[in-house]
Amino acid sequence: MGFNKDFLWGGATAANQSEGGYNADGRGLANVDVVPIGEDRYPIITGQMKHLDFDEDHFYPAKEAIDMYHHYKEDIALFGEMGFKSYRFSLAWTRIFPKGDEAEPNEAGLQFYDNLIDECLKYGIEPIVTITHFDMPIYLIKEYGGWRSRKVVDFYKNLVTVLFNRYKGKVKYWITFNEINMLLHAPFMGAGLVFEEGENEEQVKYTAAHHELVASALATKIAHEVDPENKVGCMIAAGQYYPNTPNPADVRQAQVDNQENYFFIDVQSRGEYPNYALKRLFNEGIEIPFEEGDKELLKEHTVDYITFSYYSSRVSAAQEGQEKAGGNIFDSIKNPYLEESEWGWQIDPIGFRITINELYDRYQKPLFVVENGLGAVDTPRADGSIVDDYRIDYLKQHIEAMKEAVDEDGVELLGYTTWGCIDLVSASTGEMKKRYGFIYVNRDNEGNGTMARSKKKSFDWYKQVIASNGEKV
Ligand code: BGP
């Protein structure tokens, strides 16, 4: 009973939220480098800025992040000390193809990932590589309009072909797009979309979605051709929608919201557009830009495993007017049965078990939890120590729920990587002060701080969780 002996405990980060070094060694500028903190952020990540005049010289925390570009050895040594079996990170597209459409990759950028991967392997840590995590070269956005252009599928194909060949035998677990469903909620982050005045935004989003789905299937095909040992996964921001009441109209609304969320994996895992999506898009006058061969490609190259992030469940209602839950890019009504984080994210470990079961029932493929955690303000004490019992408490409850899903529901789980195992820049707010880590990084929202790393109380706690294979939480 309990977790498999080779269960992949670990942590997760993303390039743009951790690496910094935004212009080092030939790296190009990416969408996520130029998104500000504060009230201007939301219109930009949702593609509503209506122009492309980024202030490229301005200070944004993501440009320097936690400077993992220069600290990776120290950071991976700390992951090794915690006993990590896996480390999920993403590759910055612009380090490898600075503009995105070049014929040849940037060797210096690739060398950074050679070193990072070798460093993981040195500690027996399995690299779990996200190919794109909310990042895209600015050049592709300006020249091609981001993922609305079919040409971007070819550029992505070049990228993955380089990666699968270069890391053959070293990296086995790949994820094509981080939280692919985020494209519908934060289209600038998810697909490099900036909407034109008056255009049909839904049409543009589903066009981009189709291109990402085709690119993902193509990547799966190439990964398997290059090395049959490769495992390719999809990834969604999961979190079951509950009906606000047993009123059938609310139950129906929750069903619709869940379908919208599962739409992407339905295609990536089952290999075809589900009927509910085909009908709904048709009825709304949205055309899916199928090209010859797309349907076969999607059908023949489905993913090997399903990955997801889980922070919270959500609530749906047929009628407007209920109090909203705060802080989320996803729309949700407040659930009176749940407590919430400092950012208004509702805390629901039972919802984690429910979500895991839904995903497993729906797809019958191995699952991998690649993000879960609590974003909180950590205040160092006078001696510098950080006693993050709130984080331990959150993770403990979620690990216990995950264990029940394995032990009592029989779900097949490959691993669990907590989000932001080392403090990093927040995706939704751009802040440093929203921290998830077991490792504290001395750095603030304004870019001050020594970048020094230190262990929080949760560091030793997680070490013991891993050492006991989840028995001692
Ligand atoms: C997910 C993203 C991550 C991450 C996390 C926490 O949506 O995949 O990039 O940041 O959420 O969110 P936040 O940083 O907004 O607290």
C-alpha cells in the first residue's frame, strides 16, 4: 500500500519565473519578460493591450527572477539534499531560438540546459521538462501574431526536434504546453495573443488552441520516433467545478465549465475534438482551422500520461450575482465551506482527491501532479529563520488526499512535484512576495536583495516526506 517505490517526489519551476538572465548568451526577449506588476498586468496577460509597444527596457521582476541562470548548481544541490527524485522545469524558447523562426538554434542557450540536466542526473534527479511554460519569443508575436499563425507550428516543431535529439537518453518525461487551458483565460501568456480592435476574440483563441493541439500531437509523434522510451504528457490547470446548489441549472453550468476545462486534454488524450466542443463552437460561428492530415495526427499521437496543476476547486452557478472568490485568473464563486489563502485562493484538499479521480476516470492514463502548493508571504524572524507551518499544513493535507486517491480509489500516480520548490516570481501577479518554496530567496518585488538562498522549516519536513515515501507527513 502507499505510493510506488519509484514514485517521483520533487518540485517544479518555470524558466521565466526563475532563471533571470533575460539577455544572457544571446537569449531573445519573450512575452513574459515584459509583463508588469500591479494593475496593468491583468489587461496585458489577457491580451487586451491593443498594441505592441512594450517598454522593453523597464524593470520587470521576471527579467532577473531568482537568477537561477547563475545559481542552478547551488539550487539543484539543495533539491538533492531534500532527496528529490524529480525536478520539473521549463526551457526558455528564446534561449534556444532567440527570435523563434531561425533555422539553427543558439548553442550557448542549449549549453545552459545541457548543464542543468547533467546537474540533475548527478543527483539521481529525473528531469521532467516542460517545453513551453507561458513563454514565446516576442519576435513571433510581433511578426506572426503568436499562436494564431499556423507557421508557429513549424517553429515549435524545429524546437522540439532539436530538444528530443539533444536530450535523448537523458530526458524521458516531456510536457508539451504548461496549463494549455490557460490560453482561454490568459491568452497573452498562453499563446502570445494580442487582440486587434473589434476582432472575434473567441475565434482567435480557438484558432491558437487548434495550432497548439496540432503542435502537441506533432511533438508526441517526433518524441516517439526519436526515442520510443520518451513519455509525452499534456498539462492543464485542473480543479473541479462544483455546482453552487443542487439546482439542476447550477449542476448543468458546472458540467459546461468542466467540459471547457477538459476540452484540451480530451483532444490530447482521446485524439479527437469532443462532440460537445464541435457543436458549441459551430453554434457560436467559430471555425476550427483544420488542415489536411490534422485529424489523423491528433488521433494517432495521443499523450502517454496526464499532468496537471491543482491549487483549488471552483464553483459554478447558472445565475450571476454570487460573491466571487478572489485572486484567481479562473472565475469562481466563493465556496463558504472553504478557507482561503492570502491571495483568496480557496483551499480544498478533498477537491484534490475529487479532481484526481475525475481525471483518472475520464482518461484511464497515468497521472502526474506537477503543481500544487500554497503561495504565502514569508516573514523571516530576527535570526533569519522562516517557520512556514501554514505551508506544511497545506501540503500535508493535499498529500494525504493524494494518498487516499492511490490507496482507496486505485488511481495510478507517477509523481508529485510541488510548485515553486524554491521561491520564484508569481505568474498571476508578477510578485516575488507570493512565495511557494521550501527554499527562501532574498529578493523583493522591487528587485532588491542578495539572492541568497536559505532553508525554511518546510525544507526538512519535505525531506522527511520523501524519505518515508509519503508515510511521514
Ligand atoms: C500556475 C502556473 C505557474 C505558477 C502557479 C502559481 O498557473 O503554471 O506558472 O506560477 O500557477 O500561480 P501564481 O504564481 O500566480 O501564484
